[in-house]
Amino acid sequence: MSEAIRIAIGAPLSGNAAALGAEMKQAIELAVEEQNADGGIAGFPIMVEGADDQGKIEIGRQVADDFCYRPDLLGVVGHYNSNVTIAAAEIYAAHDLPMITPIASDTALTERSLPNVFRFTNRDDQTGAAIARHLYETMGKRRAVLVETETMYGHSMGIAFSRAFLSLGGRIAERRTVREGSRDFDPLVASLRADFDLLFYGGSFEGAFILRAMRRAGLHQLFASGDGCWDAVNFLEPAGETATLGEGVLVLSATPEVGRVAGSSDFAARYAALFGPIGNYAVNSYDSVRVLIAAIRDAITETKGNPSRRDVLTAMRKLRFKGIAYSDPVQWDEKGDNLAVVTALNVVENGRFRQVAEIPRTQGGLIDAASRRPRQFLSR
């Protein structure tokens, strides 16, 4: 074994998601710094290096290739975007390199059951079904306009929501696709029929501008979205006061708000002291690398000091880890999905998200159209 334990981070450090990738990297590096201050792993310091995948598939593949041909690397935390993560995962799988993604949510990532892939966050089919049920059963919404971006995430979130909402008895009055990076949505909003009671948006960076266009046009209907809008920099700030006008907003997140789980507030304070307030999934990123560190520690113990990547994978599969992102311990199903995940639903008050509901994984599953009850994922 080398003189240090080496792990890597793959994240978008430039491009549209640069702020999100930077937060992910900072949270991971903070966890590693704290672990090293506590003696590292079995006395070995942890070395971590980051690579910018730019949120692009081809760059992500290059990053994955580079990591794989570093025999001293025992694991990767990454990536952020689902399309990049899916492409990189196949490369890591060919080299037995463990990969844990803090954020990528597209269902396809774990449906292939690659043995090296672990998803810390919740899946789009789970979160889409959870918010659809809340909108239909709790809020009485029946007719939705669905707007999604031309991205893997936008399409995945749109499909997940629409399938669940339709199966409950709701209607999709109109479905529109918008280009990522667009800012002028006045023509889109002007073309919408008035007979809908919510607009659901699947995407990341356009939501605030769609919302502002709705309110300028005098449309007061609820704006609901996936967790692409659970973001201070890219949603709360540009949305401003419009987030509380009309019926307001309902934004899902795949992690409870900070303070709901023991230890999360303390972490947020430590993070903020170094980097500023948390804007997105820093808590997931922090816990993800801690999970990898725990698996490496277990593998070192099992092998008496010289673990291979396969040894780390074996330890990861067996792992049960209590972190600060979720109330239940992290453990994996057969596909590599986290059994501890939840879907949290948030409104905006005083310029901040406030959680109003939390739906466990076992209650937020895909909707069975015949029974209108969620199908459980624990007995696949």
C-alpha cells in the first residue's frame, strides 16, 4: 500500500453548473480535511484530487479514463450531472473502481445494476411520484402544464412526474420543451391556456425565469418543480420576491432541510465559515465521501492493510453508515440505490426554503394505477 490513500472527485467546475460543482468539491474536501485531522484512515492520510468534467459527457469520459489508469486511486466521488455520471460509470465498472454519486438522480444510472455504482441521493422516479401524489392528494391539483428542458435531467423529471400524476387521475393540459440557458419565457407563458392549476418544471437553470414570466403575465397558479430548483444561487436569488407571489412554489429536494437530521446544522456552520452559506447538496457530498472513507477503512481492516478496489467494493456493499443527510443509516439495495433516502417538499418564505413535507422512500414509490398506492421498492 502507498503512503497515502487516494480518492478522486469528478464534478462540473466550469460551465452552467460550476457553482454546484464547486460546492460539491468543497464539501468533500472539508470531510477529508476533518478525517485527516482525526488521523486519516488507519493512520494513512487521505489525498483527494478533483477534475473538471465541465458537465459534458465526453469530458466526463476523459476524466473517468484518467482516474481508472491511476492504480493508487481507490474510489471516486462523482459526478454531478446524470448524463455524465452514466457515461463515466461504465468506464469505472470496467476497472472495478468504486463510484458514489452524491447528486445524479436519473433512474437509468442504477437500473443497469453495475456492481461499482452507488447513488447517495434519491431517484427521479421516486421524487417525481412523491411530489405528484402530494400535489394531487394533499393540494387537490388536477390539471398541470409540464415544462421541461432538453436535458437528461429535464426529460427524466418530466416523465417521472407526468406518469405519476396521470396515474392518480390528473391531466397534463400542455407539455412544452425549452432550451437550457433560455431566459425569455414571456412568449411561452402568453401561449398557455388559462385552464390549469399548476405548472410543473423539470430542469435546473430556467425555473426562476419561467416563474417571473408567469407572474408578469398575471398567472397566479402554483409553480412546482424537481430538485433542479432546490438551489439558492440558480433559483432563489433570481426568483426573488416572485417565489412568494400568487400560489407560490413547491420545490422538491432529495435531502431534508439542514437542521432536520442531527449533525447537519453543525456541518452547515463549519461549511459556511469557510465557503459561505450552503446553496444545494453540500450535505450529500459531505456524507458521500464519508461513506467511501468508511468502506476503505473496513477494507483495510479486512485485508490487514492492503485493499484492492474490489475489496473496497465488497466493503461498500456491506456498509451501514449513519450520516447527517438522512435520519436512517445509509445502506444499499441490489442496484446500488440508498435505502435511507427521502423526498422533502419545500415552499419559499422570507427568501429561504422551508420544508413542509417529508416522504420516506417506502411511501414515495411509483404509483400503481390500479390501486393508486405506491409500489414499494424494498421487495424487488
